[in-house]
Amino acid sequence: MSPIENMWAWMEGKLHKEYQPKNVEELKDSLEQIRQSIPASMLHNMFDGFQARMQRVVDLDGSRPFLSMAKGIVALQKLREQAATLKKYHPDWSFNKIGKKIGCRHSFVSRWVRRDQACEPLHDQSRSGRPPKADAAAQEHIVMAAQLPECRTAADVAAKLQQDQHLSFSVTTVKRVLRQHGLQHLSPVARPMLTDSHKLARVKFAKAVLRRDKTSKRRWLNTDSKIFHLHKMGRPLRRWCSPGARGTVPRPKHSIAAHVYMGICYWGVTKLMFVTGTHKQVSKFVNPKSKRLYAGVGSSEYSEVLSQMFVPEGNRLFQQAGQWADKWQLQQDNAKPQDCHQHGLHCRKCPGRAFSDLASLFS
């Protein structure tokens, strides 16, 4: 949901595609080069499109996009209606302006607005065609075969049906049937899927954002940490399943990695700060309970990140922009080491996020 998550994904893809570092020092240098190459247009698009992404979260009841086929169809129908309604009430608006308003391409807007102007329905119409090759009983056999551990691909399902049931279907037919029953060819995720409490918190946060002024996002400094691994982690094998039964796998552990903090805003990017979790970088702070060095980033180290990097860099970025130099806000994810009360910050809590006015902090 946060714009910086998209930035992490972009940086990780660029790292392993263009740089391919061989040691931790090259990894740090590569990340710094990638940070310096972040285009301003990408930052503008991330923050200007934040409102539309929050509306999509509300439309999907907190689910991630495209994980629920039925909810995705409902959300798509709402976008079509929104495009047609905006054109009716604002006939002078261009298709491009409406697309930016709802987070869609101008071609999507022009197609459905013209259909609405021609008094055509905005929902998908049923299509006529030849009878399906697989009847109801055969479709049930296809779906049951896809659930077997040895059937990971559509070709495996077709071969299994030919061997056990003497049913001959092409791979294309098998794929079509599985998709009609709501199954997708997915790999297990490296983290648990969203629970009901996660979805509820996402919806609350999205609604809180939508109640605010659209330009208020330009005063945010989104901060987060990310562990970049030296070697690209392989993806587990895919199988046909429903999105809710996708399953999870443990994250692979690599000894060589870089743990880095960074912040982004509409006006630019902060510098990188490598912290505990980076290869051969040990914490200098002692846990008062265990009397041992922290294995990860603790509250004391995060205080250093705030005072030495986030606050000075935030002041620099907003002063250079000449916007909200004394009213900018820091956004973080409420992780335990980042508990604002431990650092004496006065924060406004929001579901899943914390906002703090840091313009004069540590000065």
C-alpha cells in the first residue's frame, strides 16, 4: 500500500537485472547507484496515484488486486461506472484527466464512456459459441486432478486424465476449465496471505487517506527498511489452486545481504543508511533484558536512524522544494523498534501506519 513498497520492488528488479554484484561492497555501491538513478517522474506518479490505489483497496474490501476474481470483476464494473459518471458531470474533462482521477488508462476511459454515450450496457455481455468440449462431469474430473500433488501444470492434468480416466483433452481446454472454476497457476508466497484483521486494517487506513486532501500526500516522507540479498531468490514451483489456498513457503536465508533504511517523498529520495542485518555488520547496542547485542535493529539504533538520517534528509528535501518545510510528516509502519513513544515522538496513529511531525525534532 505504501509507495515505498513499489520502490523497493523496482530497485530489487533493477539490481539483479543490470548490476549483479559479487560481494557486499558491490551490493552497497549498486544500491547507491540505483538510488541516484530514481527518476522524479516515478516519484510523482507514485504519490499522485496513491488516492486511486486506496480507492481500489476499499473496492476490494482490503484484498490485494487480482487475488479475488469475483471481487476484481465488481471493482472493474465500478471503474467503468465511475468513468462514465465523471464524463457526464464534467463533459469538459479529457479522457486522460479522468483516467488519472480513477487510476486507469485513457484508452479504458474512452472505450466505456463511448459505450455509455451510445446507450450500450457497461457490463460484459454473454457470448455465443460452440458447446464446451468438457461436460459437467468431465470438468469435475479436471478440477479434482489439478488438486493432486503430482499435477503441477495443465499438461500434467491432461496426461493424468488420459492415463486414469481415458479422457482426452487438450492443454488449452484444461486451462480454460480450470480458470472457469476460479483456479489460477500460482506459486506459494514467501509470506502469509492477508488475514481478515489485515484486510480490515487496510480498509481503515485507505478510508482515512481518502478523507484527507489529495495534495496532503506531498508532505509525507514514506520510510521503510529492506533486506537486499546478494543472490536472487528463486521462485517455488507453481500449481493450479484458488487464490485463497495458495499456500506459503519459508523465506530462504542467505548470509550475504544488506539491510538498508530509506525514505521517499514527492520531492525526492533520502540517502541510504545500512544497519544491523547487513553482512558482517554487528549491532553496537546491548539488549537490557538478555545482556547481549541486538540481533536486529532495536529501538536505540532506530533512534540513530531518525536523528542522523530521516530528520535531516526530510528537512533538506522539503526545504529544497519550498513546500511544507515546517509541516512535513514522517510515515512508518509501526514496527516494534519504531514505536514512537520510545523515541518521545508525538504521533497521530492511523491503522497500520504512524504519522509524526518531525520538522523541528532533534534540532
